[in-house]
Amino acid sequence: MNFLRGVMGGQSAGPQHTEAETIQKLCDRVASSTLLDDRRDAVRALKSLSKKYRLEVGIQAMEHLIRVLQTDRSDSEIIGYALDTLYNIISNDEEEEVEENSTRQSEDLGSQFTEIFIKQQENVTLLLSLLEEFDFHVRWPGVKLLTSLLKQLGPQVQQIILVSPMGVSRLMDLLADSREVIRNDGVLLLQALTRSNGAIQKIVAFENAFERLLDIITEEGNSDGGIVVEDCLILLQNLLKNNNSNQNFFKEGSYIQRMKPWFEVGDENSGWSAQKVTNLHLMLQLVRVLVSPNNPPGATSSCQKAMFQCGLLQQLCTILMATGVPADILTETINTVSEVIRGCQVNQDYFASVNAPSNPPRPAIVVLLMSMVNERQPFVLRCAVLYCFQCFLYKNQKGQGEIVSTLLPSTIDATGNTVSAGQLLCGGLFSTDSLSNWCAAVALAHALQENATQKEQLLRVQLATSIGNPPVSLLQQCTNILSQGSKIQTRVGLLMLLCTWLSNCPIAVTHFLHNSANVPFLTGQIAENLGEEEQLVQGLCALLLGISIYFNDNSLETYMKEKLKQLIEKRIGKENFIEKLGFISKHELYSRASQKPQPNFPSPEYMIFDHEFTKLVKELEGVITKAIYKSSEEDKKEEEVKKTLEQHDSIVTHYKNMIREQDLQLEELKQQISTLKCQNEQLQTAVTQQVSQIQQHKDQYNLLKVQLGKDSQHQGPYSDGAQMNGVQPEEISRLREEIEELKSNRELLQSQLAEKDSLIENLKSSQPSPGTNEQSSATAGDSEQIAELKQELATLKSQLNSQSVEIAKLQTEKQELLQKTEAFVKSAPVPGESETVIATKTTDVEGRLSALLQETKELKNEIKALSEERTAIKEQLDSSNSTIAILQNEKNKLEVDIIDAKREQDDLLVLLADQDQKIFSLKNKLKELGHPVEEEDELESGDQDDEDDEDEDDGKEQGHI
């Protein structure tokens, strides 16, 4: 209680004692009461007192509240009250900031109570288990309490959660909660959990955090969303920043593609709310996290390519060229585009092709450079444009050449209608604004970085200073401005440009030394004792002079290396020169510029050094110092060593080229071998297929041959065709017998018809001569009947020409008629017989003739039916003959196909032999070149040849069969 009174010193002792007693009674009630309702009421009372009497409740009730969490988990209401009370004790969020001292005390209280709570790690584990409860009154206070613990003592709580079984996984379930309050506070909890802890960041990422967070951002409206989108973006930054594993997982999970809709801001940009600006700013920063120059080069390059392929870079360039975009968003967009294209040739080429929506269209680079050299533009925007230009030229020799070409005389637009990048740089280089001078000089230096060709090309640039005066080279104009005593920022920029220009370029050094005024100016600047502000200029002049010595090819007799060293020793002194050279790296802004590539300065006065230039200083400072102290003999020895090394380098280069050519030849041979192997495999596959097909044909042929042999033994020459066509041999035999029977019947009918004709002729000749009237009349009647019979018989003769069966019956009838006629002639009436008897006989003959006519009609019908049946039998016979012919043709075709397949097999075997011979010759060449060749390949090829030979022999044997 003494500690309590010391902290709460501003309150009177009376109320303090009363409240302390009340809290003590409530704690006793919580500890000793057996009824759940009594304990619940006591905890509720403690909650109401915890905000105002935070210290007393924390000291007396914390232990009892933790016990409630352990024992009363079945009642969600009392658990919720206990969690809220603990949150009020530990959290500093709801403290009223009355005085500064009280605020500090409250922060100390929060840290102390947090330390007490987490001293027993089981308490944190218990809290994590309570978060699994779905009840709102338990889960939400638990989330807030754990968030407060992480804010107070983050690293300690993170370590406890990390070692707790399924600790992080339980917290990830909060993002899937359907209640937005818990989900949003869960995002805040994960923010505090993932801060500066790479292990937890990886676990959270692999628990599908990216998918859930991106879904929430999409549901909330992307950049148009509220504070929830901002919280999700901050959590994504925590997971990705300086975490290469998570960045790789984010890229491989195709989550970069889901970032593109964030930047679809539309054409109407008038409604830029403060929250939208904040969200878009965080989205741009998240893109920069993935392509930061501090990341491993491989990871950055893969993310850059993915951003171009999914259209994210194109979307950023659309914002870059849009109108109505707030200045801070435009600045951050320029910085983001800069790092997306930095060192990536594909992205740099695309950026060079982007045009601003103006009339006429201008390249985006030109529009940005116009902003950089315009002193009315904001300072941060000009810095961003410079960074963008530097990133565009970083490791981009093609872009460097395009920029320098805009300065050359052959490419300058004589009409002056369009402004090029080179003209803007020259204009900024020689303007009255020192910041424009510095930016233009640094930008032009980046166009020459590590590119000796462009350094030589830039020597051709000529500038028209005034009307009537001859043009002056760009190199000379830079030295002229230096000698005029301009502002320090301008001179520093020009000296950095000259140092970059002359380094590793002896021709540029010769041009610089050719102007007799340059060396005296530099030695005069270095030798003077000037103030601290001028020391940096002196150091840069010393660096420029040292470069003129180190990269001097001694082509000018007046300014050879040795003479320049003597000049330094006489006018400056070697020690003084080295001391002035050291002013550069000792400058306070030098170390700041060397940390990261982005030119990030608080104000224009701090804009002195460029990041790439600090690398150049670090590289040349030591070698220039050694070069100054070397004697002429050492220089000569060094020159000899250099020449020897150059000779050795040329020899090594020659052998490298030879090795490179041999490597190319080996690669070509390997490719040829691989191609031949593929072809060989294809041919082997084809041969295998052909062999299987030939075998199938052989099997079919042998089967047909066996069937034909059996049929020829039992059924005759046509039985095999009939058998294969589905016609049984018994049917063919029956048809043949019927045909023979029909032929014999036909011959029989013809012979019977001839006999019938002869009988009719006999009947005519056997008629008696007329003796009496009765006889003459009877004979006349008989003659008429005979004439009618002749007519009927003539009709039957014409109809029976093609039929045969019923002729025998007709012959029988004719025979009976003949017998009756003879009997009639023999029984001719004697004289005196009555006419009644003659009439009766005539009637009898007429009845018989009518019956004969009826039978003749029936015979006609039967003959007609027989004719149709014979036609059908003839058609079946023709069909059988045609089927046999078709089967014979198919057999002939099959034999031709078998012969063709054999020929193709022989051709393939010949081709395989040629291929094996080529492979064998190529392997011999590889052995001669020293390339190891596995013996297994040779064995396999030999085995394959043996198999091919065996297949060929089998094919020949089957062909003989």
C-alpha cells in the first residue's frame, strides 16, 4: 500500500483508503464466494473500478482475475469481465493525459503489470486458448488484451507465443471471423505480433495470410477502402519488408498479379480523400518493398519481371502521366516506377516507349526531365525524377546511348520544334539555378557510368555559347563554368561529372589536359588555404587531377604523368595533396549518400553527393594515392608490367575466344547429338510399330493361308470364298444340284415338245376321206375341233419354250386324245345310226376339251412361279460368284500390302544403319576433342543394331514362308 500511496500522491488519504478497502472486499469475494453469480458481480465491480483505480485493482486483483480465467471458463460473461479488467489495468490507450508526469507513470504501470502477467508463461498460453472461444464477449476482450501485451513488451510476448503450440495458428483464425470488429482488431494484433520478428513473419505468411489480407482489401474496395485497408497494408509490409523468404513466397503465389487493381484509379481523380491518399501511398510502398535495391538481385529481378508481365508497371505509368494526381502520390509513384525498372532491361525499354498524353506526344522521360530542371517544382518531386532517371540508366547501355545521341550534332532537331532529353540536361547544366545544375550534372554522369563508348561520344558535343563566336565543346564549357567561381553546389556537380567522365577514359583525359588552363586552375584551387566550405571543392579538384594522372596515356609531352607529379610536388606537396583528397570521404554528407541509391535529402542544401559517385571515390582514392607516391622508375616498371600484362591479357583473351568458340562448337555438337538421339528414338519407335504391324499382317496371312488350305481339301476351289462370306458349302452344293436338275428338265421338256409336234402332224394326216353326208358332217365338226386344238397347242408351244415341268402332263393328255381320236375313227357311225348319238358324242368331246383348257391355265400359273423361283436362284448364284471375286481381290491387296511393308522395313533398317554410323562418327569427334563419351551409349546402340538385324532376319524368313 505504501507503493500505491506513492504513485497516487495527488489524491486524499480518505477516499484512497475507502476504495482500497472496497477493492480488497471485492477481491475476497471473488476468491471465496462459492456462487458463480456472486463472483460475477464482484468481477463486474472490479471492472468498473479498474479505469479510475488502475494501480489498486492491478496490485490486488490480478492474481484473482487470472484464477477466474482458469476456473470459470464455462461462464462466458465472467470471463469477459475479467479480460476487460485486465485490459484496463495493462493498457495505456484510455489514460487521460492530464499531466506529463502522470502519463509517464501510466506507461510505467502498463509495462510493470505486463511483466507481472507474462512472468508466468502459462498466462499467455491460457489467453491464447481463450481466443478459440467463438463467444463475442470472450474473443474480443481477449484480442484487445493480447494486443496490449504486445505493445507493452513485444519481444518477450512474441517469444512466448512462438514456443506455444499452435499459438500463431490460433491467431490466424481471427482473420476469418465473420464479425468485422474482431477481424479488424485481429489485423491490429497481427501487426504487433509480426513487428521485427522474422520467424513469426514466416509462420504467419505460410498460414495463408497473404490470401486472406488481399481478400479483405478487395472486399473493402482497394484504395477506396477505409482504415481497415490501411491496417492490412501495414501488416503486409511487416510480413514482406526485409524478409526474402516471404517475398519469394508472395511472388510464387501469384499475389503480385492481385496488386494491379489497386492502382486502377480511373480518369476522374478529383475525389482524392485523405484515406485514399494514405492507402495508395502504402500500396506504392508495398510495391517498393518487393523491388527494393537492398533485396537480393535475383529476387528483385524476378519481381520486376512479374510486375511487367501482369501489367502492374503499365498501370503505374498511367498514374504517372495522369492529371489531377496529388503531389505526394505522384512523387511516390515516380519513386516506385524507378525501382521497378532499375536494372531490368525489359522494364527500362518499356519505360522508354511511354509517351505523355500531350499534343504532340512527348516521351515520359522528357516530361519528367522538364520537371527536374524546373526550379518551381517541389524539391521532393525533383529528387524523385532524378532517381527515376538514374534507375532508367542503371546497367542500361542502350538507354545511355539514346540519351547521349540526343546531344550529338547529327541527331539534334534543327527546327527546334521538339525538345530532347539531351537539350534539357544541357539547359539545366548551365542554368542559373544551382539545384538544376547539380541534378543535370549527376544525370549526365549516370549516362556515362561504366560506358567508355559514350564517354568518347560525348567529346563530340559542341555548344553554341553566343552569336558570332565559334562553338565550344561540352568538356570545355564545364571547365569554363568551374573557373567562373559559381555556387558550391554547381561546382560540386560539375566536378563529379568531370571525374566520372575522365575515369577509365584516357582519350577524355587527353582532351581535358589539352586545354592549358585546366591544370593551373586545379593546382591553384588545391594549393589555396580556404575555409571549411571550400574544402570539399578542393578535395574534388584533387580527385580530378589524380584521375588525370592515373589514366594518363602520356600522349601529351607537356602533361605526362611524371611532369604532373613534379608539378604537384612543387606547388602543392604530396602530403598536402593526399590530405585534400581525403576531405571527400571525411565529409559528413558522404557517408549518408553512400548508404542507398535514392537521393533522399531533407533540403536542397544537403544535396551534395551522389550514391554512384561515392563508389567511384572509394575505388579511386587508394590507387591515386599510390600513383602520386610512385617514382618514375616505378612508373616505368609499372608500364612494362602493364605492357606484359596486356600481352598476357591478349594471349589469354585469344585463348578465351578459342575456348569460347570450342564451347560453342561443343554445344552445337551436343545439340546435334541430342537431336540425333531424338530422331533415333523416333525411328526406333516407328520401326517397332512397323514390325508389330508386319507381324500382325503375317499372322493374318498365315491364318488365311491355313483356312484356305482346309477349305480346298473339303469344299473345292470356291468353298473358301463362300465360307468367308458366310455361305455354307451345303447350300452351294444344293444350288448346283438344282441348276443341273433344271437343265435336265429343260432338255426333257424340249424333247417332249418335239414329240407333241410330231403327234399333231400325224393327227392331221390320219383324218378319213368323206363317204356319206353324215360322215362328212361329222368329219367337218371334228375338223373344226382339231383346228381349235391346234390353236391351243400353238399357244402352249410359245409359252412352254422356257419351261419344262408340265410338258410331260401335256404329252400324257395328248396321248389320251390321240387314242380317243383313233377310237372315234374306228367307231365311225354306220349308215342308219341316228343323229342324236352323234350330237351326244360331240358334246362329250367339247366337255373334255374345256377341262383340258382349265388344266392348261393352271399349268401356266405353275410355270410362272417356277420361272420366278429359277430367277431368284440365278441371282443367288451371281451373288456368290461376285463375293468370291471380292475375296480374291482382298487377298491380292493384302499380299501387296505385306510386300510394301517389307520394303518399308528394309528402308528403315538401312536408315537406322546410316544413323548409327553418323552417331559413331560424332562420338569419335567428341573423343578427339577430349569430351568424355559414356560407354553405355555404345553398348545400347550395339544392342539396338543386333535387335534390328534379328528383326530383319525374322522378316526375311517369314517372307520366304
